[in-house]
Amino acid sequence: MPDYTRKEAEAGLKDKLPAIDTFPNQFPGYEIEIEIPEFTSVCPKTGLPDFGTITIRYVPYKYCLELKSLKMYILRYRNLGIFYENAVNRILEDIVAACKPVRASVTGDFNPRGGMKSVIEAHYPRPKKGVR
């Protein structure tokens, strides 16, 4: 039985974060990549900071992400207790909700801790239920 509880496993998934604003897209068929090299969050188990680079890639449909509001959204993670995997997937879900892109991915490339490095990547559209 793991030492982690459901509370820790779900930490940060429901916390209220700032809205990500958008603006109307003017062109079809191109990809936007946004790199956030100073991402910080907090481990919900230890309370220690986690550091990494978040890379967002998306093909806009009707809307593009507005960068200042995205920055304010990302800064809120600094004090948020959330596992790497949850942070990456939550960022993807919030981006999709904000701009409804054609497709998107979020990659979290986290600094080594305890001699181990983690890279997590999530994609939209998500696989159909039952497909992993």
C-alpha cells in the first residue's frame, strides 16, 4: 500500500486558478509553441518546491491564448501542492477549455530530484475512453 493518500494524489486538481484569456485567431493551420522555463509548484507530500520547464504547443482554431493571463495562471502554481503528472494534465485541460484548439500538447520537463528526472507529456484530443 503506497504512503500517498487520495488527498495527495488529487491535490491541486480542483483549486481555483486565474482565467486564461484569449483573442480571436486570424489565420488557419499554424502551430504556436510557448516555453515557460521557470515553472514552479510544490510537492503535496513533502511541501518542497518542484522546478521545471513547461512547453505548450497548440494549433489554434478560433482563439489564441493571451500571454499575460497565461503568465498569471502559471504563476499561481508556485504555491500550489500538485504532482508533476497532475500539473501537466491540468494545464492541458485548462488550455483546451480556454481556447478550444485543433490540437494541443503540454510537456513538463522537471529538474532532477533525488537523482531522478521526469518528463511528462499530455495531448489533446485525448484518447477515447478505455484506450490508454
